[in-house]
Amino acid sequence: MKIQSLFTKAFWLALACITVVVVSVFKLSPSFARSTTTPPAQLSTAQVAVAQYDSRLAKAPYDSRSGEKSLYKRLGGYSAIAAVIDDTAQIVFNDPLIGKYFIGLSTNSKQRLRQLLIDQFTQAAGGPAVYTGRSMKLSHSGIGGGLTNAEYDAFVNGIAQALDKNNVNQPEKDEVLAFANSFRDEIVER
């Protein structure tokens, strides 16, 4: 049993090392996501992702470049956003409608999901993070035969509950929920 355990650990360590080499040599984005369209002016995947979120920020009810206090600062910074994401995860994982989608995730997968959400919300709020995950459409395509509006509402409701639990003021809460709802058309399939 110990030999099998050692072999498994060695296998995963070797795979991780190979991944680092491949990512370094080919300069792939950490998400390994590839666009099916040619990025404008041959931008890297990371640059395209930043441009997409900058575009989304330009449509948001706040502007981190205007000199007004950014949503990131009004929320309380990175630790406050992480606390909201942690509480959201607990609510969503236990939700009878959408919790089923997270059953069986390893601890590592949950940690990766947590970090991606923190980065995504931090970047959107004007903070010092870059979301490196896949597009929302690609990440959620085909889950459970396609996510419904009711399931998406349950997720957004989980965010709202976490914002309330962390005493986030209504104007900031409205901005965060507007950002979360901006992905609805990319995620909901039926």
C-alpha cells in the first residue's frame, strides 16, 4: 500500500514538473484555455482576458480609473473579498438546488475555485488581481445538461447572503450583484 502511495505521489509530482516546463516553454496561460477566435493584434490569452474584464468594468456602475474610491477599497480590500467568497462557497455548497454541482470536488479543486473567484471579483472591483481562469461560457458549458435561471439565481442569492453576513453596504452590494448578474447570459443554458 505504501509503495502504491509513493508511486502516486511521484506520478503527480512528475506531472506537475512537466506542466511547469510546458507552460514555461510555450508561454501558455495558467488556465490552458484557448480561444476559438484569433485575438485582436495577436494578444496573449492573458491580455485578451484582461481586455474582456476591462470592457466589463467600463459598463459597470463604477469606474476604478475615475479617481473615486474603487469598489475594491469600499469593500475593504482583498481580505474582505476573500471572506465574502468563503461565505458564498459555504452557502452555495449547501444549497439544495446547486450544491449538487460541487459534490465530489477535491479539496484542491475547491481551493482553486476559491482563488479564481477571489481573483475575478478583486479584479472586477478595481483591485490588484488578474483573473486567469477560463471564460464563464467555457467553464459552465454543459454542466448538468445546462444551468437554469433558477440555479443561477440560487448562486447570486448565495452571494447576497454572504454580502449581508459581512455587513457590506447596500451600494457596494448592488455593484457586486450587478457584476455577478452580468455573466447570466454566458452561464445559463436553459
